[in-house]
Amino acid sequence: MILIILALIVLALLGAPLFSIIATSAMANFYMADVDLSVVAIEIYRLAEMPALIALPLFTFAGYLMGESKAPQRLVQLTDALLGWMPAGLAIVSLVACAFFTAFTGASGVTIIALGALLYPALKQAGYPENFNLGLITTSGSLGLLFAPSLPLILYGIIVQQMNLTQSVTIDDMFLAGILPGLLMLLLLIGWSLHVNRKVIKPLDKFSWHKVKVAMRASAWELPMPFIVLGGIYTGYFAVSEAAAVTVLYALTIEVFVLKEVSLRRLPEVMRDSMILVGAILIILGVSLASTNYVIDADIPTKLFNTVEEHVSSKLTFLILLNIFLLILGALLDIFSALVLMIPLLLPLALAYGVDPVHLGIIFLANMQLGYFTPPVGMNLFIASHRFAKPVMQIYKATLPFFFILLFAVLVITYWPSLSLVLLGR
């Protein structure tokens, strides 16, 4: 078994696909336990029996479709009209626009590429310091992960539902729980932007109702989308999967047939690009279900808890160690892989220490959000470096103030459970 583990580690370091490492590990464990390997195929087939899972490809496609249209430009125009008159208004516009866009696309890299091309030159032209601009866009690329209908929120809910806990966790619960923590992060970064630019940047324009009307008229087709989707979910009119279908139908109708900004010829390519992301998530999720099955059968969570309990006696200490572990994990793994690999191990452990499963999800995603720009391998750092043609070390330095501000927010989220649970009535 030790030789198998070493071989898998070597293969992972050499760049073998993550799903193949997980699948091989699961098959080896089942073989050692004298269990028929068909169980792996059976667990992968379980993906077809998850009604909520259909929301992942649908929301992803809708987000990519919006990214291919001129919706990002209209979003920036609208937020600029509403917020651009404030001191450091353009920085606030950048934060709000990026958070909203990431919530719908579920991919921070897409946000940096799509909105960075608009916002970075605008911030530079308005006189904002270069490092501030780089740090702002690199950081805000992952800022919307706690806002519905973010894909990681959906995926966490799906994974927990498969674990058959006594305390149910729905995707709707996750959507509500992420609102206040997400707003906390957003407001802290807005406050920092106002503070650091208080003597440098003045409003470029006064507030104008005419400018707002023009921007709202330009965005008239896209504006109803979040209200239709989220309103339908929270009022109980739509299930999450139904809301995802409505979102795709609405986005497809508007961007392809009404505004005609995405041609029918371009549509298959957009579908392919969006499904590459979804396919990667699904194949990892499928083999991870098999791996999770073995983990539960082998009673590994209980053994892990017994080991941890020998050294960690209090919930407070456990949460401190959890944050440290998740920050490291977020810097090394993408958020989707981290979710499907670690939640089956961490959730039983957290429950044993009295952590609410919904609260754990928000803690997990908040830490993963920081992991996107945590050295040495935070994904956003390299995407921003490539997108803006700047050295990675410069991006590192530019994101440090934002990192520490959001780290403070993560600590507040971790040690103030009511912030995540109050809207659920817990």
C-alpha cells in the first residue's frame, strides 16, 4: 500500500490528471478490502440520480454566454452610473461588478479576463496607483463565490446531501448563508479602497439620473435576470435546477436572439468551453463519490477525529487549525477539487466539534476564495500576471493588503457563526 501511495504522489507531481489519481486510489483501496471494483462504476453512475446536479452545467453555460456578450461592459456601465460619483467610485464599481460577475460565472479567472480588460485601463487612466489596480482586480476576481448562484455553493450543497446527514443542508440554505459573509468581504474592501485613495482620487462625475437611466436602458434585458432567478428560488417558485434552466433559456434568448451579440455559429464553441469546466468537475466528483464510499466504510472520519481529539480539545483551536489548513489547501488545489476531496473528511470532523454544516461550507469557501491569490500557486496570481503582462512577484505584492483584509473577514466569518446562520433562523 505504501508503494501505491508513493507512486500516486509521483504521478501527481508529474502532472497526472487529478481524477485518475483519485480513481486509482479508490480502486486500490477497494481491491485491498476485497470489494468488487464495479462499485466505482456504480458510484460514478450515481451522478445521474442527483436532480440538483443539473444546475451546474446550466448555470455555467449561462455565465459563459453572458461573458461572451457585451453584458460585462453593460454591467460596468450600470455600476459606474450608480456608484461612480462616490470618492474612489471607480474602485467600488470594480469590486461590485467583479463580485456580481463571478457569482454568475463561478470562475474567478473568467472575471479577471473579461472585466480586467475593461477595468484595469480605466483605473489607470483615472489616476489610481498601479499596484492598487493590480491587487484590486486580482482579488475581486474571486469575490463573488459566496453569492448565489455561485457554482461552489451549489457543489457544496450537492456533496453534503450525498452524505445523508441527520441535519439537512440544501442549496437554498447555502445561498442564504453566503449573503452576509459575502457582503462583509465586499464592504471591507470598499472601505479599504476609500481609505487608501481618500487624498488621491476624487469623483470623476457628479451623480446623474440621466446617466443611470441610459445605463439601465442599455441593461434592460439583463437586469431582470437575478431577480427572476433568485426571487424564484427564495419564494419557493423554482427549485435550484429549475432556476438554472430558466436562467439558460433567458440568457440564450436575450444574448443570441434579441441582442444578437453571440452568433449561432459561435454558440457551439461557448457550449464547449463551458462544458470543459463542468466535465472536469463531474469526473472528479464521480470518482470522489467512490473514494468517499470507501472512506466511510473504513470509518476513516472517526479515526481521524480520534487522532485530532488527542491533540485538539477545544472547538476554537480546531477552527484555527482548520483555517490554516484550508488556506494552504486553497493555494494548492482549485476550489472544485478541494470541495469534492476534503468535505467528506472534514465535515464529520467538524460536526464532532459542534460546527454547523452550513457554517462549515461558508468557512471553507471563504478560505478557498483567499487561496485563489495565496502564494505560491494561487491561480489568480498567474492569470493576472499573464493578462496584464506583469511579473508574478509584482502581483504578489499588490495583493498583500487585500489578502490581510480578507483574512480578517475570514476570521470574523469563522468565529461569528451567526453571520452565516442568522438568515436561516439558526
